[in-house]
Amino acid sequence: MVETNSDALIGRQAEVRQLDALLQAAREGRGGALVLRGEPGIGKSALLSHLDEAATGFLVMRASGAEFEMELPFAALHQLLAPVTGLLTALPAPHRKALEIAFGLDTGMPDPFLVGVASLGLLAETARERPLLCVVDDAQWLDLASAKALAFLARRVSAEPIAVVFAVRDSSRLPELDELPGLTLQGLGEADARALLAAAVRAPLDERVRDRILAEARGNPLALLELPRTAGLAGMAGGFDQPASVPAAIEQSFGCRLGNLPAPARLLVTVAAADPIGDPGLLWRAAEVLGIDTAAAADSVPLVEFGTRIRFSHPLARSAAYRAAAPEERRRAHAALAAATDPVADPDRRAWHRAQACAGPDEEVAAELEGSATRAKERGGVGAAAAFLERSAALTTNPDLRVERALAAVQAKLSVGDFDAAADLLTTVPSDDPSQAARADLLRGRLSFVRCRGDEGPTAHLLRAAARLAATDPPRSRECYLDAIEMGLLIGGLDHVVEAAGKAPSPDGPASSADAVLTGLISLVGDGHAAAGEILRPILGDLDHEVWARRPSLGFMVAVELWDFDALYGIATRAVAAGREAGSFHALPIGLAMQAAATVHAGDFGAAMELISEEEAIAEATRAAPLVYPRLHLAALRGRRKEAAELFASVDPRMSLSVQWATAVLNNGLADYPAALEAAKQAVEYGAVGTASLALPELVEAAVRCGESELAAVALASLRERAQAGRQAWGLGVEACARALVTEDEAAYQEAIDVLDDSALVVYRARARLLYGEWLRRQGRRRDARAELRPAHESLSDLGMEAFAERAAGELRATGEHARSRSAQASDQLTMQEVHIARLVADGATSKEVAAKLFLSPRTVDAHLRNIFRKLGLTSRRQLRDLPDIR
């Protein structure tokens, strides 16, 4: 192996400088992460050894991925954090519990990202004493749960004295690591390769042999050291046959050195290679099961260190030892390790070894693996559960049970984003049993949705599942049709879904609420809002209903369609509560986005910014795309042309309908009615449930201002149908205001203002006053106009609806009254995340509590606070509490 002294790392001076700079930055409190990438033998281990030497004053913590631990959740993370688990008591209770569950010390189901922020907190506590260097070798073999948690904390150590370094082969299967700063190691140049070979082989070397070694090694340092050992000097004198692959050549070298061992020593090495833990006690117990004389065997083994931990000299030495063994020897090794593993303390590792020892199907082992999958899910290891279930299915003898386990494995693989594996598993599911075939179709629908969002594939699979179940399980068939309609609302193509759902089997007994919602939605598309409203309105009013708990997005869109603000806000609030309770980083962002959008419509922009910031923090933590529609709603109503235009231009084309609605609102506020008209027409013409409803009043206002009276009347009729179907103040007030615009009926303006007299509807009441004031001024009734425009301007200004407020100010000036200028708001100077942090601190949250909520380190929160204080001219947290627009 290459010497670890940095001066002797031939050809790696630039890489050494980069690693040294990473350590120096961490010493200064500017942490960072680096991923060393490269083929086996390229020098990653040598650079990690240099890090160990250079990290003077650091606490060095290590973990290593292991090929046979890839299925055990949080195995590598536990290995890394084991030395500092004594500091768990310093963490907030939810974080402490998350790590205890992840490490098998408690029961529950933590999310990997909650474990990640808890791990960050634990490392931050540890780094109070001295800087930390966290080294993760063989990261390509990390278990998925550990990979997510470690990548998460690696992205967030910039304000901590922590350096995190991963070593990974080029063929990494973990995209989480690909998003971190990387350093790819290339082969040594010709001169450096010759120098290293000369240092490794002191004896005279034939020039042709030297050139052959250099050509085969291609600058790989370990190959340059190991290839000459493959045949020895005698072999080199006459030339020798090299394998084409450098890793294969290195493994062959290691294999040759192990191949001449006595049979007991070879078997001992195979057992050591099959156990990634490196626990000598386990190894000796397994050896005893196999009848190996460990004292004699261990003395004769090269490349393996038998100490307090069992260590191979290089990862390729481990893989060479394992691959060199015959299949029967590997199975014997795993069987012995299973027998030596405590079934109570470590049942999952025992089950996995038993599975590896199987030569064919074995129902007992399959059932044991299924139990391991259940325990893995309880610890948040969904990826591990998928692997256990997949192997369990392969070992299952009963055909029906094998399909059940395979479908469960597909479900788990979808949950962790392993879409290719899920698709492959689905091809193994037969279609003989209608129920199982329908479940497979449902999973294919989910897979199609996440792989190619926007096509009609997902709904086609759901409809096929519904049709399969129509004869054997009518209730489930109707549920599938309802799911297909929800999917159609999300991705488009609703008409053909509703047409198919019209053929759904009728319920045998009393209709369930899900049945009623299905009937109502079919009626909505086929018969109109009046008939649908009679069916949907009672269920929509029951915010605790299970149908909305299971499908909050569907409930949210139906509430918008029927202009029911209480249902809109209530469904969103319950979705957030359910997401928080479950700790689901899939469900919680959806709830936060819905609640943020509802809060925008209620006029509490500060609270909306807080919710959006939290949703974006989760999206950034999970590397998901943020849900942008609440930001569109906020930008539209705030009315800042430049900021809104930049946001609208950056949005994914799939959100074009929401952008069109937001563009209509923005331009109505700016009094650019032709632009508002064009955008509102596009949003309404598509007819999407929810979006079209919100766009109708914008279309009425823009059409009236542009003299398109016929278009305004048609839009008003459509709006009236929805409002009367919902029979709620939000819709009735907005409809009355639109009716006043079209008919110029003063009583309708007054009706709108009276009906909208609710704090949750302040945005729409203020807009109604503005429209009424504009109408009064055009009638020459300036005094009456001022009576409406003055409160409209004050309300719009206080809300932060700048474009509409400026419209009101212009109207006031036209009546001869000067409107007061809007006072500068503290939040105007802050980013959305800074607003969120400021509000949390103003409410008394500590830096630790803020960090936990936003997935940051406490030091990062403190850095944000310093920026907030500088922007606002403050010096203390207490002063934040005195700013009304922050509180």
C-alpha cells in the first residue's frame, strides 16, 4: 500500500492540499464535506490515512459501509455515532427518541431526515469540546437510511467545526452523495507511476515487464503495488498474463496470496469476509461452530488483522476472500455466523445470515425475514424492509404468499424511491388472482406517477385495477375509481376518468362517504355544480371525515371548487397535524403547502411565509421539489411585479394553470386588465377543478374593465353556480361582488361587503370595498367613494397587498384625498426563511428549537439571527418581540 506520510503520497499533492484546507476550515468553525470518488485501489484509503495524521486536535470518528450490511437500517450511522451516544441526553426529546429508535434502543418509526437532524445535533454537541473529523469509507455500501441521514448532516455543517469525508467508488448507487462536493481521483501520471513502481519493486525489473505493468495498472496505485506480487519476480522475468480489469487484477493478487492457505485458514477468512461487523467474539464463536482451530488458522492468514476488531488490509482483500470461496463454503460461513448470532439481541442480522446460507426456498427463513422487515419499518428502515421482503419472497414456497411478499416489497421500494427495482419486481407478479393483480396495478399507477408525472399512465393503471375488482370487491373498486379521479385532478385528463368511473359498481348496502364523494364528483363533471353540491356539501362540512383524512388534496380542491373557506382551511390544518403526528416528510409538506395557500387567502402573509419556509426546509432536506403553488398565491396577492414575474418565469410548465391564475390576480392589482384578461381566460378555459373557480372572479373583473361584457356575464354565471352549490360566505360574497361589476347594482356591492364581514375573508372584503369605491367615484359620488376607498386602502396596505393598495391610493387621490404612505414593514427586508426564524424567536423559541424545526444547526440559526439583527437595526432577541409585523 502507498505510505501514509503526505510527502510520500506520490502524485497526490493537490488532493492533499484540498483535504488539508477542509480540515483548516473546520478548525475555524467553517465545516464542510467532501466525497472522494474513484475506482478500487486508486488511493482513497491512502488519503484517508493522511487525514488521520493531519487531523491534530480533532476527534476522529469513523464508519465504513459493508456489502452485507446494506440491508440493515442505520447500521453505518450507529457505527459512526457509537462513541458519542452518551451525549444523547443533551438533545431535544424528539431527536433523542429518533436516534434511540434508529439504534434499536426504543420502538417507533423515525423518518431518516429526523434522524439526520438529530445526528447533526449530536455532532454539534460533541464539537463543543474540539473539532470533529467524520470519515465514512466504502460509502457505496452504506445502508439507505444511513446514507440519507449522513448526506443530510453533511450538507448542514457549514457553521460547525466539523469535516465529513466520504470515500466511494465511481459506481455509487446513492444519489444523495452525488449532491455533495466531490473530488474524483484519477490514475497517476506516467512519471509518478514509474516512481511508485520503482519504490515498490527494489529488484532489477525487465523494461518490457515494467512497461507491461504500467500499461495494465493505468496509474492505479494499488495495482502498481499488487500486480508484481501476482507471479513474483520469476514470473515477471518472463512476462505474465494480466486480467483486463484493474480491480479484478488487484483481487486476483489478493486471491493468490490467500489461495495457498490451508483449508481451515481459508474457511476462517471466508467467515471473516462474510461478517462486516468485525466482531472477534462473533468470529470465534462461528469458527467454533465450524470446528476450526482458530489459534493455528489465524497465525497463517495474510491481509487480515485479528485484533480488537477484525480488519482486512483493503476492502478489495475482503471481497477477494469472499469471492474466491466456493458457493458451498460461503453458505457454510453464513450458517455458522447465523448460529453464532444472538437471536434476541440481533435477530435481523441472524435472519440475513440464514437467508444467505439458503441454497433454495425455505419458508421458515422467509417468515423470519418478513419479521425483520416489520422491525426495520418500525425503525424507519424502509429500504431495509424492502430488501428483507424481496429476499423473503424469493425464499417463499407458497405461491400466493410469495406474491403477497413481493407486492409488499414493491410498496417499500416505491417508498424509498427505488423505482427500477420496484418495476422489476412487479414483472414477477402473476395476474391470476384479481385482488393481487389489482394491487399490482395500483402500484404500477404509483410508479407511473412518480416516474412520469403529467401523462395519463397513472390513471390508466388505477382504472384497470378498479375494473378488475368490480366483480370480486365492489367497495375497493369504487375506492380505486375515487383515487383515479384524484389523480386525474392532479395530472389532468379528468373527463375520461369520470366517464370510466360512471361504470363503477353500485354499493350493495348503504353508500359510504367515499361512495358519496365518488358520486358527487361524477355528478360535478356530468351534471354540474348544483347537483354535485347537494351530495358533496354535507361531507365537505365534516372536517374530521376519514375520506378527507386519506385524500386531503382531493378535499382541498373540492373546497375551492365550492368556495368553502372553512373546509379549505380546516382540511389543510388537519393535514398538517396528521403529518406532524406521523412524522411523515411526505404528507407534512403537502399539508403545509395547503395551509400556506389558505393562509394567504386569509391575508396573514407572515404566517403564510412561515409555513412556506418550513415546507421548503423539508423539501431541501429531502431533496424534493418544493410545492410552489402557495408561493404563487402569495406573490400574486402581494403584487410586487418584478418579484412575481421572476417567480412565474421560473416555475415548472406543469404549474402553468396556477401561474395563469396568479398572473391574472397580479395584473388586476396592477390595473393591467388586458394582461389579466388573457391569463384568466387561459385558466378558466382549461376547466381544472379548483383553479378555474379561483380564476372566475379575476376573469369577470378583467372582462368588465376591457369592455367584454358577454364574456363577463358567462363567467359570472359559472361563478354563481359554484357559489350557490357551496352556500358559503366566501363564495356568496365573491359572487355578489362579481355580479355588482357586471350589473352595476349598488346593492350587490353592499351585499358583498356584508357577506364577507369575516376576519378570514379580509382579502376579499378589502377588494370588494375597492371595487365599490371605484364604482362610486365613477358615478361622481366622491364623498361616498372616499368612505369605501379609505378603509380599503388601509386594509390592503396593512395586509401587504401592494398593487391593490396602490390602486386604492390612486382612486383616493382622484377624489381629492391624499392616501397615507404604507409604513415600511420589518418583514419586507427579510428573506422568507429569515421571517420564519424571526417569528419563531419572537415567540420565545431557542436556537436549538428553531434549528430542529428548520433542519439547521444551532450555529447556522445564530448566523441567520445576526443577519436579521443587522437588517432590522436590532441588538437582541427581546426587541424582535416588539415588532408587530413579525409577531
